[in-house]
Amino acid sequence: MAAQRIDKLLAAIGCCSRREAAVFAKKGAVAVDGVICRDVSRKVDPETCCLTFQGRRIGYQEHVYLMMHKPLGVLSATEDRDQKTVLDLLPRQYRSRGVFPVGRLDKETSGLLLLTDDGALGHALTSPRHHVPKVYHAVADGILGQSDMDAFAAGLELRDGTKCRPAKLDIRQVENEKSDVLVTVQEGKYHQIRRMLAARNAPVLTLERLCEGPVRLDPALQPGQWRELTEQELESLRAADGAGKGCE
């Protein structure tokens, strides 16, 4: 990669702001190939030199891609004056890079949430033109059956007259007048799953997103936990861009 200013690299990686980089450098916290560097305007290539910050080697990534198990009660937003957001669950190194949620889950919906600072991929995954499928697990208050599956497949009309694209409703279990279902949609209308099930007289009791495109929520992640996407997951997302591929 082309050489870049040290302060710009440190800010892009999320170690500190560019202004803070100058302060840290004056204190001897920055080194290039083992030699303390107090001039953060110096240009280096982190792929060919050893750049360290506070004793830790810095590896440059152009973009970061994260998977989070979003917990209930947290907003899918970058900031909010009064309420906790998903960015509050991340370390500073990611927040300072400007990561954002790819799409949204409402406050009372849990499950898979992707976050990145890659605007192009984020747009591709949320654009209505690309029809990226998303799979949700819901428990609904009501008895759902074949007629509801057919209505979803035909393109459900919501109570306000909004027409949805054809979707898939899989009924896993019906017990005690409650239905355990999977819903697959290829769009992201406001509160869409809740509104779709309400239109069939089966309001949502619990809702969790399991998949976005080909990426499935890691079962090892507890609510509030996150990890970086693997190379395989990232490549599958890029391959699915515009192809409408979902998880299996």
C-alpha cells in the first residue's frame, strides 16, 4: 500500500485521533522499526515496516467488518443522547473508525447485526434493488397455517395498504395458541416482520434475526457480544451482493 502519515494511520486504525497521536508521539508512544518516532507527519507503509503504538504492533485494515449479537433494549444507531446504542458495546478502536450498523433492528428485536465502516458494502446489503434475504425467528400470538404461508408467498398486504414482496413463512411449531415460525424477507420495511404477522392476526411476542444474506449469527455469541467476520464470511457477503443469496 502507499505510505501514509503516521497520525492518519493511527486514527484510521482507531488507536486515537490525529491530534491525540501527536501528543502520544511526544511521550514516546510511537515507534517505527523499533526506533521512537516523535514526528507523526512522517509517512510509513505499515505493510513493510514495523509500526508500534504503546508497545503494540499496528496492522492496517482498510475496513473492518463485525458481527454482533444485538441484545434487547439497545438501539441500532450510531449515537443517542438518552439511550444505549450498539456502538456503546464496541471498544473505542472500532467506534473511532466510524463503524455503523448495516440496516437496523428495532429496540425490542435481538439477533444478528452487521457493522462496518465500508460504506459501499453497507449500501449494497441494504439497497432494495439487491434483494438480500434476511431470516428471522419469531414467536407469534396466534395459530398460523397454510393460508398464512400462501399469503406470505403471494406478497402480503399490510393493514395500511403497503404491499410486501413475496416472502417465506415456515411454521416450525404451533402450541398453546402460539406459533413458532421462521420468516424470510428480501426487503427491509419499517417493523416489517411485526407488521406482517399482525396482518395475519398473530402479533409478535419475540423476534430475533438469524441470518443476513449468507451470514448466520454465530451461536457462540451471547447477547451483547461481537466478533470480526471471518474471511470466508466476508467473501460470501461480497459474492452475494446483488445475487440474493441467503444462508443455508
